[in-house]
Amino acid sequence: MDETPPPQHLNPLRRFGLDVKRVRLGRKLTQKHLGTATGYSDAYVSMVESGKVMPSKKFAEGCDVAFGTNGLFAGMLRRIDEGDHPSWFAPYLNLERKASRILIYETNLVTGIVQTEDYARTVFRVSNPRASAEGIEDKVATRLRRREVFKLDTLPFLWLILHEACLRTVVGSAQVMAVQLDYLLLAAAQPHIELQVMPFSAGVPATSTMPFTVLRFPDAPTVLYTETRVGGRMHDSPQPVAAALDDYDRLRANALSPDQSLALIRTLLKEYRA
């Protein structure tokens, strides 16, 4: 059996699938054999191994029985849910790494992919008051690894629209905010990142007040990702995707220009440092 573990930069869903495949091959089982043992089709096993679907609890427990791994895969699945990237978010991460363009509109907090370490730590402490210090640090490390999408051979183009509320809501302290805004300026200086701010002066947003993300691909349908209190959802039907793209165009038209946006961030940065 190949004992080489999956690379750590992979998202949790992809790592889970590769671990299943590695152990399955080591046990000399086919996908059909594993499917029969777990109560699923070989097509389902294939999709899990390739990171295209989120495995069910029943499947993870079935793998442990079939492989004799004493709760290993059930535990892995549970840790995915306990981490920064819960099970419902893992499919999105799998697509994010493949996207050629990422369009994000955020209304309340600086979006995760460009959060600094202290900013993310504060967000997790507030949203997970009963979590251990170790658990919080695991979440922070996992969130920071999302930046690795910008280390791929083919860089995605990120267009980010942040409402001014994201910049003025003090997360942690003025010092934490200063570092975060400084990082936004650094990120916006990269050729593959465009940043705009939707100012309070623009009034009611030109579209929904809810944040959303659009992922575009060179050879696959565009995907709309939305999130609620109970989890996230991806849409690839033409109608909601087209409506989201229209909304994003209106947001870009009503937001400050990239130069004006950076000027506002610099002004707020001086205020936080003062």
C-alpha cells in the first residue's frame, strides 16, 4: 500500500477522498467492492474519492467496517465539520481551487480568503465561544491555507467588493483592523486581484443585501454560492447564475472605483493607527 499521505494543501473533502482511495487500494478492493460493503454504488465511491461529493456519515462508518480502521474515517468526517471548513463548505472549496475568476460581494466582515491571522482569530473566538484555544488555532490555520489558491500555477482572478461596513466594523481592536486594512492594500496591489468598496453614501445596495460569490471556470458552468445561518448552497442553474452576474455588474457600477476604494482604505488605516 502507498503510505504517502495526501498533500496538506488539499481541501478537507479532497484529502478525505484520497485517503479512502489509498486505503481501498491497499486492501486490494475495487470501487464496486467498497460500494457494496458500504451500501452505495461504485459511482458514489468514485465521486467521494475525487472530492466531488461530501461523504455521508453512513459511508464513513461503512469504510471503517470494510477497512477495519476502527473509526478513523468517521473521525475524519467529524473533524471536517468541527474545523473552519465544515462539511457543507468543503464542496465550495473544491471548486474555488479550480475557478478562473472569483467574484465576491461581502456585506459585514472582510471575506475569509483575505483575512489576516488576528482578524480571523477574533472572528472565530466570537463565533465559537466554547471552543478550546487549540480548536481556535486549528480554525485560523485552516482559514489562512485558503490563500494557497493564489500559489497555483494558473492564478484565479479575484474581484472583491466589500461594503464599507466591513472596513468600519472593529474586529478585535484598532490594531487588528490596521493590520487587516494594510493587508487589503497589499492584496489589491497584486495584478490578479481587484478591490472595490461599496460606500455608505451609495445608499441602499443596488442588489440583495446578502453576500454572495460567483465562481467562473474556463470549461465548466458558472456557479453561484450563497450562505445562510445553517449552511451554504451552490447553484448552477442558468437563471439564478445570470441574475447574480447582473447584480454583480450593478454593484461594480455603484461601488467606488478601485483607486477611490484604495484611497478610502488608506484614510481608515490612518484612523485606526491614530
